[in-house]
Amino acid sequence: MRRALHAEWTKLRTTPGTSLLLLAVVAATVGIGVLAAAATDCPAGICAVDPAKITLTGVQLGQAVVAVLAVQVIGAEYSTGMIHASLAAVPRRLTVLAAKALVLTAVVTAAATAGVAGSLVAGNRLLPLAVTDAAVLRAAAGSVLYLILIGLLALGVTTAVRTPATAAGVVLGLLYVFPIIGLAATDPAFRRHLEQIGPMAAGLAIQATTGLDDLPISPWHGLAVLGAWAAAALLAGGLLLRLRDA
């Protein structure tokens, strides 16, 4: 595993665009969060909306960049044929996938932490946000975990479908199709059910710090739903990687 981790880190570090994508995760997360916070009016220090959730709005754009980065981690090897060399060097295919997942988790954790921290600093200046409050800290840590799980979901999907463009489409579809259907739905119970099972809607419940009793799903349960999606994608990707010809 140590050799596999070193190889995957070297590949990711030397892949063109990796640094820019990581910077884009930070910039998107902070930038959109600042714009959302600046546009929110809180007269007399009282907000009609959840200030933590507004501050962390940028995660919704940052996740798309994380997904693109995760697709590149293995999709680039399939598109160039380098996957054959990777599997020849490390014949245990699940070891290769595990190494990719660990390296991806490390870099996404770093970028997500920087982006979320920057958002909280800006939100603290623009909104009545108590950054030391337990609920806010939970929302912040949960947002980092959310982005990590999005990356692992995208990695699993790409391993399964192989083609980067198709994988990106599938991942973004999984994230956004549930909210779109929910907006078109007229049945409140059906809309609530979609919010409970959709990876993005359920996962982002972790950001809520107010009105928790009115949420379709509790914060940690929502994040667990996203975790189940990511685990299923990795399981399917690992199984196909092991069974079929590269």
C-alpha cells in the first residue's frame, strides 16, 4: 500500500490542472459564501435565515470542482491508457483504488478545510455568526466531510463507467436531479422524501443550525445518506475494476 500511495500521490501532483482545481475549490467555496453573506440583510443583528448555512453556500459550487478533480484521478488514466501501467505495477486492483481514494481524501480535506475556514472568517464579519458555537462548528466540519464524500462518490462512479465525460455527467446528475424533480413536484410528502434520499439535499442538511425540527432529515443522518451513496459507488466501482478487463 505504501508504494501505491506514493505512486498515486506522484501522479496526482504531476497531473496538469490539479493545483488549479484545488485552488478553485477554495475560491469557489469562499467566493460564493462571501457573496451570499454580503447579500443577506440581518437588521439589528437578527437574520431571517440560517447564517451558517448562508455562509457555507459556496460548498454547493465547490462540490462541482471536487467532482471534476475526483473524475480526473482515475478517468485521466482510462482516457490515456495509463491504467494498464498502473495495474501492471500494482496487480491488486483494489489496492490501487484504495490508494487513489486515500490520496483524493487528503487533498480534498486540505482544500475543503481552507475553503470552509475562509467562509467562516468572512461570514463572521458580514453576519451575526458565532463561529465558536457548537452547531456552527458541526456545520463547518460537516461541510468538509460533505466535500470529501462527494469526491469519493465521483471516484467510485468514474471507476465504474471509465469515461471521464460520462462520469462527470452521472455525478452531477445524481447531485442535481433530485432537487430539480423536487422543485417540479406538487406533492409535499414526495418532495420531502426526495430531500431525504438525494445525495446533495440530504448531505447539505449537515449545514443547518436553526430550525432543525423542520428539516426533512437530521444533519448527521443526512450526511450518512451521502456516505451511503459514496460507499455504494466505491463498492460498484471496485467490483467492476476487479472483475472486468482493464
